[in-house]
Amino acid sequence: MTITPERTDNDVTQELRLVTDVPGPRSQALLARKTDAVSAGVGVTLPVFITRAGGGILVDVDDNHLIDFGSGIAVTTVGNGNPEVVAGVTKQISEFTHTCFMVTPYEGYVQVCEALNRLTPGDHEKRSALFNSGAEAIENAVKIARCYTGRQAVVVLEHGYHGRTNLTMGMTAKSMPYKHNFGPFAPEIYRVPASYPFRDGPHGGAEVAQWATTRIEKEIGARNVAAIVIEPVQGEGGFIVPAPGYLSAMSEFATANGIVFIADEIQSGFCRTGQWFACEHDGVVPDLITTAKGIAGGMPLAAVTGRAEMMDSVHAGGLGGTYGGNPVACAAALGAISWMEQNDAPALALEVEAVMMPRLKAMAENHPTIGDIRGRGAMIAIELVKPGTMEPDPERAAALNKYCHSHGVVTLTTGTYGNVFRFLPPLTMPKHLLEAGLTILENAFEATA
């Protein structure tokens, strides 16, 4: 099973090549070691152990070349071995690895904040602060909103996902595996309806927003709310793109009531959806925006960017963290952002959409288990249902996933009901690999019918 070869980052041949079963014997041996050494609470989607990666290919210890439809869950948007990221990291790591910005600062941190202030939506004066993970960014955005408003309540959405810390678990909608047995959670978190066009029936975005804002007014009190936190495209909830009018109505309600509107762009940001940030599709300018994942080409970095008066409302020392904005991660981010700007990464994401959407729609015509196809740019999903119904079909999703994995395509399932296939290919993936991966998915539908 071989596709036309091509070479790219890390000199990885861009071909699908299986020389053993997946997982192969070396991966299986490492999996046994993982079982003995690593907590059972750390799960693995596909137990192949990777040695090299680049373009759209992951190479495992058995020399299988696998097509990557996951990008490390939207992290390696610019590829796993982007030359600009590698060059920046190599240079920085040869100079110094860490000082702690809060003790003795360095220019890279400032440069990343300047880039974020320039690239994020809105022409107002902005400030940024850097952290390590998406959950950490969300926690700090909530801290900033509470400090600025003097209020406590935080409003989140049905189907939302915001992280694995105590506060962000409380903000997350899905119990298993994220919240089960881990409570009690932080208080003053309230959940309201999200726009889910596939399941909302005839109700449009503005109407669902009215349901949500009415709940806020009647059950919480708008003047008690510090922040409304929304993913412009819901990630773990199933790549749900809200109906037109929903995001703008929620943003306008927040502004009218002195509430900080926070866009959680941790998965959808940095060119993934065909815009630099997904909220731009709806013309929404958030007060605060949280970013991570695709920001630094695989290095751990996250940020909160927002209105200067909000970001500066926090007392000196109130924001930070020992590793936040590590200089090596900052160098990686500057390389990734440079590559995105030079290569018009939003346009590359739209090219991915132009390849994937027609193929998925053709599959839907032959396989009525595909109830919905949705997404933007290189953030696309299909929702699987039992044919002729709206009943979720997680079993079919699992069967398709198993087939794709055994045939060399790294795929991911997601969704509140576990019935959504999500596609997050790196923007460095050549078109022939996209097509090859989709052909295997099509074969999976036939094989599991």
C-alpha cells in the first residue's frame, strides 16, 4: 500500500507505507513497557510509538508511515518538524533554556505578546500574558474577568470543553472521561444552551441565544456574571459550528451587561478554520481570547490576549507561572507564526476544506449513517447516527476508527455522544495524502456497513 512519495520536513517520505500490522511488534513491546511504567489513567488512542514525523506522515518504531489526520489534537498545524520552528528552538536552546520571565525577562516573551496583540481580532489596545496549557489560559482569563468586573459567576455552554484542571473541569460539559470521580468542582459555574444546528431543529442561532441569555437573566442575574466563555467552534463537543447569529448575540448581550466575553480559541485558533481565529467568521471581537495548541508548533505554550484595561486590571504578580512563556517555547511560537504569515496559512486551511468537503458529501450520499458534515477549514467533522434517525451511533464511529487505524490513518473520535469523527490534518499535508486518507475512510464505511 504505497502512495506517490514526496519529501518534506524532517526528510520524511510522504507516502502511506505499512510494513507490519498496526500496531507492529516494536510498538506492542513499548506498549507493554508503558503499561508497567505509566499511570493507567493516561490513555492512548492508537498505540504506535513515533520516531519521526513531518508533512502529513507519522513514522513509528516499526517503520510504518501513517497518515496523520489528528495533528496531535490541532497542535502541529504547521507540521511536526517545521523548519522555522526547529531553527528558532535550536538557536534559543543553545543560548539558554530558562530564566523565568517573572525573575529576569527576555525579548522572546515580549515578541510573542506583540504578535498576539497584532493578530487577534479588534483594533483596540491589547495586552497579553503567556502560560503553559490551554486549561491554564482559561483559568487565568477567568481570574482577569473576575478581577476586572468584581463579579464571580462564569457562564459556559452545553457541549463545551475547557480543560482538565479543577476549574476547567467544572466548566466542561462532558463527564466521562474528563470529570468522572474528580469532584467537587469550583463553584459559580453556570451552563446555558449552545447552538447545535444539527440537533436544534428549526431554531436558529438568534433564537438559541435568546434561550441562553434569558437563562442568564432569570437564573443567575446578568449583573452577577463576570464572564461568558465560548468556543467559537466547539472542539470536544463535536466540532459544532454555531448557527449564524448565535455568537454575535451572545457577545452583544455580554457587552450590554458589562460581562467579559471570552473566546476559547485553544483548538480553533491559529489558522485552523480558514481565518486566523474562528470568531472572525462571525465578525465577533472578544474582550479576551485564549490560545494554545497550534500557537507554537508542538511546544507547550498558551496565552490570554485582551483589552488593555482588562488585562492591566490585575495587580502586579497576580498573573504568571514558573514556566509560563518559556524562552524555547516562545522561539517556537515566533517560528510558527512567521511560517503562517509567509505561507498564508488560512488559505491553506481552506484548501484542505476544498478537498475534504466534496469527498465527505459524496460518502454521505452512499452512507446514511452520516447525519451531518460540518466544520471550517482544516477543522472538519462528520456526525454518525443510526440511519433514518437522530440517534447517535458511537459503535459505528468506533468501528470506523478501528478500521482506519489498522489501515494506517490516525483518526480521532469526539463529541458529547462519542459519535463524531473529527479531522485535523496539518496544513503541511500534501493533497495526495488527504485523498488517500479519505479513500481509506470510504473503504471503512463499506467494510463496517
